[in-house]
Amino acid sequence: MTHPFQSVEEVTLQEFVLFIKIHHKQIEENTNIYLNLEPSIAESDQKRVAMLLDSFLRLTTHTNIDELNEDDKSFFTTWLQSQLSIIDKKSFNLFQLIFEKALITFMIQQKSSRTNAILMYVLSKFTFLVQLYYGGDHNVNYRSTDNQELKYLQLLDKLDTLLISSTGYQDLAYILKKCEEYFSYKRCVFYAYVPWSNQFYGVIGAELSKVQSMKGQLTGDNTILSSKKPIYLKNPKNYVKEEHIQLFNLSSIIFIPIMRRDQLFGWLTFDQLGEEFDCTKEELLLLEEVGNRLGLFLSRKGEKVEKNTELHLTERESMILGLLAEGYDNKKIGGFLFLSEHTVRDYVSSLMTKLKAKNRTQVVASAFRLGLLS
């Protein structure tokens, strides 16, 4: 006697994301348990898998459901592409295995009526990701030729020569323009990181007023700036605020952290001024090397920055500049320095005049660019 086939309820992308949002803590706990229990997994592989799991859960947890459409393939493709600098065959397989185990365990514990529907959705999307990663029509797993590797080495040599001949922060704007030329991007922007206030500031790039309007607190919710690896986004939606996408006319974009021995100096972004573009893993690793070299350049010990001889800051102005960079308002600064708010305001106005800045944010950004802050 045959049994009729039972159709499985369909799940939409919005429903899946909502499910993860509601239950992400329990699912994350399960992934951590299974990751630590996985036998014979090397520490390096464990770190890669942990980063993939964290990235996937962050994306689904912090995505705005109201802004999602039904294009789930684009949603998952963008995530996979954003992990190109991290992912390899082993870590990808382990990521899939551990996430599925964690999800199945949770569903069994919850005795959910939608167990089959959710699991079938996940399996179908993971099947799509596997096909995408191992070749498919999107050519994600592209391999570079020997000629390309030689070209990349020559480009890095040109950058090395440029950095060796440069003297300090005041050359950074020129260096970024040359990076646009060397690596064939139409726009390169530098965002500085201020560790003592845990904030970022737009400092250097085309349309400087727009760049300098970019500032904020670095939080764990920011999946892009929290990453220590390069990230390529073919479509920045769900990762970058819509207002910023519109402000810079973004289509595709690459984020490169600038680091040296775990010290974060900031980030570079590369894009094509509104034009969508593809990026291979090899190209992303090339730009990661650019970030590493700039990190070394910015960390040069004993580097003496040549200040503008016409720009002289008093000791008090320098102190207030440092506190501005930390994000303090006039009242707080006055409390620290035993000054009235009115006096602090006068000092800030003086800094704005000397640095030719229109507001406090531009004061800090200009100070970074001139090497007055580091």
C-alpha cells in the first residue's frame, strides 16, 4: 500500500529571517556547542567556521524584514560573496554541517509544527550555496592564472615603492588616489578608527564633505566594520544603510580593514561610482595585502609628521582637539579642563578657523589628514 506524498509548507525569505531573529540565541548556543564538539578540527578551521557562523547569524538577525523582497537567491549570494576572503572548502562544509545540526536540535527541542518547512527551506538554500561556491554560473570559486599572480605582485611592488617614498599621514590622500589608479577603481575612501572612543570618521576621499559626514560608534551590530577580513558586497543592501547607499550612489563595494599586529587604524572602501562589479577571491586577497601594507605604513615607529608650518596649535587647543576626537561635547570638555562651556566653544571656533572646517566632525577629520591626530 502506497502512502500519498505530503506536500511541505513553503517558507519565504521574510519568514526564515523572522524565525532566526526570534530564536537566534538558542541556535547560536547550539552552533557553539557543536563547533567545540566537532572531532579533529584544527584551530585555524575552527576560527574560520566560527566567523562564517557568526556572519550568517548576524546578517539574518540584523536585517530589516520590511526591506526584504522575495529575491532570496540574491540575499544568500551576497552573503557568500562577502565571505570570499575567509571561506574555503573545508570551512564551508563544516559551516553547513554545524548550522544544520544546531537548527535540527533546536527544532526537535521546540517540537515546532514548522520543523519540516524550515528545514526544507534551509536545505534548499544551502544546496544553492554549494552549487554557487563550487562553480555554478556565478564563478565564485574562480582561480587566477600565473600571469594574474605576477600582475598582482607587480602592483604590490608599485605600492611598496610609493609607500617607502612617502613621509607620513599628509601623503595619504595622494596614496589613495594612486590606489585607485593601480587597482582600477574609481573611488577609494579612508575611514579612520579612534580606539579610545571606539568611533569611526570619514577622512579622505572624493566629495570630501560627504565623506566627512560619515561618523559613528563602532558596535557589534555593524557586521562590516566588525570584520577583520576584507568584505565584498555585490549589493550592499541589508549591510549598508539605505541613506548611505543613496548618498554615495553605491552599487557594489569592497571594505578593507587597515591593521598592523591587531591594531586597527581604519578601513578603505573601493567602488566604481555606482557601477556594479564582480570581485574574485584572488582580487580580494590582493586588496587585503594593500590594507596590510597601509597598516605597516601608518604604524611606523618614530615617524615625524611634518606639520604645516603655518598651522600652530596652542597646548590648550591640542588638548581640546584630542577630546573632540574622543567624542566629548563642550560641557564634558569644560569639566575635564576646568573651563566654561563658552570658553571651550571659543577654542573649538579657533580650531575650525585654523583647520578650515565647517563643523566639529570636519575639525577631527582634517586633524587626522594633517597628522595632528593618529
